[in-house]
Amino acid sequence: MTTFADLGLSLPVVEALIALGYEEPTPIQTDAIPALLAGRDLLGQAATGTGKTAAFALPLLQRLAATPPVSLRPALLVLVPTRELAMQVAEAFHKYGRALGTTVVPIYGGQAFSQQIKILRRGVHVVVATPGRALDHIRRKTLDLSGLAAIVLDEADEMLDMGFAEELENILDAAPTVRQTALFSATLPPRITVIAERHLNNPVRIRIAEEKTRAGSTAKVRQVAYLVPRAQKVAALGRVLDLEAPTLALVFCRTRTEVDTLTATLSGHGFRAEALHGGMTQDARDRVMKRTRAGSVDLLVATDVAARGLDIDHLSHVVNFNVPESPGAYVHRIGRTGRAGREGVAITFVEPREHRTLRSVEGVTRQKITIAQLPTAVDVQARRLGLTTASVREAIVAGASEHYRVAVESLTDEYDLMTIAMAAVQLAHERGTGGAPRDDADLDLPAEQPPAPAKKGPRPARTKGLARIYIGAGRKNNLRPTDLVGAIVNEAGIEAREIGTIEIADKFSLVELPEERVDQVVRALRASTIKGKKLTVRRDLAGR
């Protein structure tokens, strides 16, 4: 396996990558980094999401560190089509160059000129800019290109599509003649070739072919994406996993650091989560896989490299905690579920600025990925009402309700059958859900407006000071409320009257308890068995 060190990157740069948890270079990085380190101009054709930013940022940062600028003028200019990409590329330069002392600023329309001018006058090493705003600063003489050692055009075809051809020509003409130039584009139409022939000096040409997939090869996989800001991803993941109730989910992260952090967080919330990444020994990896095949793991959190070669037949869900680096990586990931004729589920968390990458994934798979809103408390409540309806239907089909006939007949003297049935369903539903939507206070998700309280009817069972625990078994495991009450009373040593509402779904159960009793009960049930089996027990992430 080729490493970043093999490509000629210096120890400080490699150490920065290790600290960030990166394991293996992508094809565009493998080809581009040595050429740029050697000082060559470069013309690269590669699709969005193939790792282009690191392909030019890493070698140019290393060259910049070797010959630091002698003035406050920027040494590197990166031109990008949109403000979103400007912020993304600037953030990458900041992460990669932190150990080298590199300073970077994004410049784009919509920001105040005064603030940008102040930063530029203070002095920066790297400027990441949209063409229009960069040219405005050049004409105002607030962006001095005379000290440039290199210039990069990223997503060049998109910049041309947006009408920036003249701006690009003017900026390139204003830059020093002696410089290193790199141009990256998803396509190479004639107008890109003209720019390359005029402004690049004997460039190295690199083309990374777009991976293809057979139409319909992911047909058995339900694909859904959730638009989630970065800060809310962990909370969103917990809610989605609770609703999906996977048999076994493989959660993909980009770096070792992210794998370790997410695994620790999920484990702290009671999920049976295990990490897999390139920093583990083979013995540790084998132990994780042994526990997984024994059914003792709910979630495998892994990098792409660590997940290679995994063969898990009972994998029900694949979760992309981030949009994959390339469409091909997405296809390989979701192909791990939906096997043996079973339907699989692929869930992807998408940050608002990652829309373009998601579209390129759809282009490769030739299948639409459903963009869904994260389920709200009302959505959860509606789903649970559906579970209640299904339970009633099952009871009718099973014919096990005959001994309640006397009670119903006694009520028919006062009420019609529809009224009686609605009241019975209401009681069954409220016993399972507490009669009110869940509270998202512990999720770090945007608060939802609660429904107006009913003027009449029973007081909701959930009040301040109550919380729920999640138990990873339900009706399909023949679990009954009496089983849960008995386990809690006998193992945790609390009185039955302290136990609130109990909801039993197909694959999981929820039990309401006083807040101060939750940790005590969770510890006790984890240390024991319910109906002879060790089960996942944790605080319910979707509400207290």
C-alpha cells in the first residue's frame, strides 16, 4: 500500500496527516503530489470528491515551508468557483499547514471588503478566492500577486461555466511569469485546453477515470440522505439508528481520529460499537470481528481502508457519516448491504456544502438518492402510532382478545363500538409512548414546537424529571412488559410503581423511569440478562 511518506512528503506534513487520521492517498493524490513536489506544472482531470484539495495543498505547503516568503505578500493563490468551496479549501489548508505555521484566508463575495483588506495587509501565506472577488482586490491593489510562487485553478470548468473566463485570464496575466501553476477540472473541453496551453509550462497531465457501476447494481439498497450540519451529526445518527433499529450497521468515517471519537461517543450512549482502522493490530481487528460475528456488536465504525475485505452477511445498514471521498467509494460501501436477496439500507449524512458531491454520486450510480428531513418528534410519534395500529391488528388476527368481550359488551350500553375502539387504541398508544412527543433537549438538535395541550383527557404520563431507557429487543423477541418490569425490579432493586410507561416495538423497547434512577437501572440490566439474553441497554437518545 502506497503511503503519504512514499510520495515524498516531509515528516512534519506526514505527521500532520497522521494526527488528522488519514491513512492512504487517493489516486489523484498518488499521481499529483510527486509532480507538484518536483515543481512541475500540472493539468489534472478528476471528478469532484476524489481528494483533489489534498493533492495540491500538501505538496505546495511543503514547498512553501522550504522557501518561506520574505514579505507579507501571499505566496500561493487558489481560485475556486464558489464561496462554499473557498471556505472548504481554506479550512483544509489550515488543517494541513497548522504545524508549519501557515496562514490562510478565504476571500469571496458577500464579505465586507474592509475586513478582507485588513487581513491581507496583515499578511497571509495562502489566499483562497473566487475569481470575481480576487480580481476586485487586484484592481484595488489590496491583493499583491508579485510574491506568488504558485497558483491553482480548482474546478476550472465550473468557473468557466459560471462566466469567469475573462476574470481568470486577467488574474493569470497579472501573476508573475515565473511561477508554478496547477489546473484541475472534471472535464477538459477546448476552452480549458486553451487556458492550459497559454498559462501552463510543459505540464504533467493526469487523468483519473471516473468509476462506473452497472445500472441497477444497487437496486436492492434503499438509499437516503439527511441534510445535517456538522455539529449535529452525532445526535442525528443516534436518532436515526434508534428508528432504523439495524441488525448490524457499518458506519464509515474519513479518518482514524473520527472513528475513535465517534466509537467512544456511541459507546458512551450505550451502543455496542467497535472501531476498525489502520492503526489497529491484526489481533485487535480479529477480536472485533469475532465479537461481530457472535452478535455482540451493533455498530462497526470504520475507515474505508480498514473495511476492505470484510465479509459480513447479516449487515443490514451502511451509514456514511460523511459523504464519501468519491462516487466509486460510495458504490463500494453500499454494496456491502442488500445481499442474498435482502433489502439493505444506505444512509448518508450530508453537510449543506456537500450537495455537489452527492449529485456526482447519483451520476455514477444512475439512481436517485432520496433527500429526507431528519425525523422530528412528531414523525417519531406518528411512527409509533403506526406500531400501535399494527399491534392491534396482530391481536385481532391472533384471536387472543376473546376474554375482553365482557368488558366491551358492558360498555356498549353507554357508547357505540367506534367510540370504545378509539378509546382502547388511545390507551394502548399512550401506555406505549407516554402520550406526548419526545423531548429533544439532549440531542443538540433544533427545538421543535410542542403541540398545544389538550383541554381534556388524561394527564400525559411524561413529566419533568422523567427519562427513558432503550432496550435492544422487542415483540419479535417475544418480550413483554412483565419481562421488563420483573427485570428492573429484581435486578435494579427499585419498586414497580416507579416504572412509567413501557413501549414495545418490533425490535426495541422503551421504558420510562425517574431521571435519578436511569443510570442505576442501565448498569443493573447491562450486568444481567433479560429472558436469558444479554441485551443493549442505554439511555434513550431521542428524549429524556
